[in-house]
Amino acid sequence: MKYLMLVCTDPNYTPGQDDGAPDVEDWVEEMDGKGIRLMGNRTRPASDATTVRVRNREVLLTDGPYAETKDQIAGFDILECADLDEAIDVASKHPMAWAGMIELRPFWPDDED
């Protein structure tokens, strides 16, 4: 099962709460080595986002993120896991689970509509 792992900041984070957090390069190397992490990258800040909508056949653009939230997406990874339990285990080992938050979203299977 494929999962989109959204790596997000936490506006309530206090420095020092992540004591003992793993190193991100070590996490990437481990998950790449196991074939779990298919791809991933950091994203630019929300202030660099552009939101696109089409209304009445007109393309409408908005600078910045659509969602008005303090939590911001800092990056993403695409995981291939046996099930949600494995995806949770993988996400819990990511450094941002210690200093931010991780959201897991399963992909629709190719054979389902």
C-alpha cells in the first residue's frame, strides 16, 4: 500500500522537545535501503505557494497557501508499506514526528474507483 507522508511543522513546538530525535539523513538512508521510501523532498515555505482554482472557466490564482492554518507542510515522502501499522512505525521514526507532525494518507489502490 502506498502512503503520502506529509511532513508538517508544529506551531506549538518548543525547542528541546525533540531531544533524542533521529537524524533525518539516517532516516532517509534506512528507509531508502529498505525500499520503503519511494521518493520525497522538502517543500518551499507556504509563503511561496500558489493556489489554482477554475470558476466559470476562469483560472483564479492566489498567492500563498489555500488553507489558513499555522501547521505548514515542510516536505513529503511517498512510502510503500504493507499496511497502516508499518506506515505508522516508519513515520514515528522520522525526526519531524519529534519536532513537528506527520500526516499519513493512503493512496487509492489502482483497481478501485
